[in-house]
Amino acid sequence: MILIDNITRILKFSIRTKITLNYILLYSVSALLTAALVSGGYLLITRNQIYERNRDYINEALGAVSQHESNVELQQELEHIYEESGINILVTNAVTQESAATTQFYPVVNYQFLTENNPLYKSFSIVSLLSYDLIALEASQGEYSRVVFFFNVEENIHTLKIVLILMSFGYILGLLMILVLGDIKLRRVLNPIKKISKSAKNINTQNLDTRIDVGRAKYELKDLAITINEMIDRIQDGYRKQQRFVSDVSHELRTPISVINGYANMLDRWGKNDPEILQESIDAMKNEAGNMSDLVEKLLFLARHDRDALKYEITEVNLSEIVEEVAKETAMIDSEHDICADLTSGIWIEGDPNRIKQVIRIFVDNAVKYTPEGKKIQIRAFIENEFSVVEITDAGIGISKDDLDNIFERFYRADESRTKTTGGYGLGLSIAKVIVLQHGGKIKVRTKPGIGSRFSIYLPTLSRK
């Protein structure tokens, strides 16, 4: 079992081991290619030098081939050249297949057999006879004669072996440098990754304030650490919003549940036979049940938005008519404010008419809630450039600069009191923002504490022909 665990651990190479092996592989391939180029270049130079040194003997041999028709005479001439130069020569007649050679030893006499039956001898003639310390140089003389010169390169091969041995020592030294110095360098590069990994593993919901130290990281690793920190920032922000969301929902549901539970206990004790208490309890329960239903509907809407499941019934919408309807309905049910409507007729957009009306109703209801009695609420509809604009201006309490950035957050209310003085759950503006953005629009806010606020809803205008 221990053996299996050790084998498994060895096979699961770390990233440092994999990088080292890749470097060794590339280094080895480069060394082999270098050795091949050095050897090939050295042999080519050697062959050219041999040819230049023995050019006279080569020309003499080629001349003898062209002058002597008798194979016996040619054989004698070749032996004479061999005695002077030490060069083995093979002459083959392509027609009669007769041959003359300075020696009867292998591989001179059977050179033709070797080249015909082994393609490597043809393709790499310069290295084909190195195992015999020979380099073959072929030439043609006349139409039918093939002349092969065999040069002894024992000393050259010995020199090449020394060069390759020295290169091998250099390769081993370089390999050791890769293993030692490369490992040190890789540790320096990868240690920040280990620290980043360790820091990331230690981050949980209990210490979301922890961040990865980017001081010692360099280059891409520093970018990685910064990116992870930014991701943790987003996670922390989302987690805080979730905590606040759960807390706010619990808070908002606690009040109606407590009211319903209180009236139920009152009925159970002494309200069963008292029609007045019974009716009061029923009305209060229905009211609180309606509040909870309204809260749940708003939460469901936002939940559908979060999972991208909202559906809109898109059609051509007469925005002027919708704004006029909201203004008339508000004036009918609210006699405590001066509702003024200034509408440009014939403004058309593309969208869901029910959702558009819901947005306008949210902003108008807020204006009614926060505007003192007797003050004016102005509702306008007009076209500005390529946008259709609905503008609601109130004379309410205004919004402070600190609260302005948060008014579209869920459950956010500027007073933070959570009292029922003005009602609502702090979800209206969040819903309005979702609907407007998904219709390709935007919302602008201008406000001054103690003076009032102006909310402008911008929606793309539909051009109708």
C-alpha cells in the first residue's frame, strides 16, 4: 500500500517538476540538433578538404578510366595510383557490370551492393561508411563508368569524437545548471503562487476582510493577486448584500406576522363573541396578509431578475397615455397634493405597458409619500433627443448626498428607521431600476435636501412612420 502511494505521488508531478522536465526536453533536443549540425558541418568541410588535397590523383584516376579500355590495364593503373596516394578506388562499368578496384576488401568491392540495397547509403553517402573510417566520393566518367573514391578519415573521426565528448560534458554541465539554478529560479517564481493559494484557502465567510499580499509578487503573478483580491471584494460585497437582504426580509416579515399572531391570540381569549373585536381582527389580518403578499411579489420579481427569468410582453406603447392615466388616478385618490401634469402627446416607445406603468407609479407614489400636504407634484412627459422622458418633481424632504448612491439598493431607505410612517419596504426603486434598464433606458436624479427631488426616466423613443 505504501509503495502504491509513493508511485502515485511520483506520477502526480508538481508544476515545478513539469516545467523542469520541459526545460530538460527542450535543452536535450537543442543539444542533439547542435551536435548533428556540428558533425555534419565538420564532415562536409573534411570531404571538401580531402577533395582539394587529392584533386590531382582524382583527375589522374578519371583520366585512366577514360583511356584504358582493358579492365586489366585499368586495374594496374588504379593500383599505381593507390601506391602513390593511398586512395582506394572502385570503377564499375554500368553496361557490362565489370569492376576494377584497388583492393578486394569490404566495403570497397561490394560498395555497389550496399548502395543498391540500402537507401540510407544513397541518401547519406557522407556518413554511410564512417563505421569503416571511410568517406566515399562518387564521380561519373563517360557514359558507362561509375568511379568511387574511398578516403581514410580515421584521424578526422577521432577529432570529431573528441569534439562530441567535450560537447557531452558541456551538455551534462548545462543539465546540472538547469536542475540546480533552474529549480532555485522556479521556486522563486512559484512561491508567490503557493502563498496566493494558501491565502485563498484560508478565506471564508468568517474572514472575508482578508486579502492577498501583492507587495512581493511580480509581473503576471501580481496581476493575478490583484484580480483575486478584486474577486474577493465582489464576493464580500455580494455576501454583505445577501446578509442584509435576509435580515431585511426577516425584519419586514416579523411585523405582519407579529400583528397576525397578536390578533389571533386576542380572538382566542375574548374576541370570539365580540363582533367589534372580531371584525377589527379580521381587517388587521387581511391588511397584514396583503402587505406580506405585496412583499413576496416584489421579492419574486427581483428573484426572477437575478436568475434572468423575467419576461416582458413587448409592444408599441403610447407613453403619453400611460403617464396621463397615472396622473389622473393619483389626483383622484390624493386630494392633499396639487398634482400637475404637463404632457406632450403622441410619445411612443417599445416595451411592456404594464411594467412601464408600474415604474411611473413607483416614482409618483414616492413623491406623494415624501411631499408635505398642500405642496405641488409635477409630472411631465416630453422628448429629448432620441429619448422619451418622464419627469416627476416633488417638493419633499430631498435626499442627502450620502444616501443618493444607495437609493436604488434593495431595502434601502434614507431614514433607516423602518417605521411605517411612510410605508413601503424600500424595494420600489430597485424594481424600477431593473425595469428601466431592461428596456434600454436610464434614470437620472436631481435632489436638494429640504427642497425636493426630480426623477427623470429616459426610454428609447420609437420612431413611427
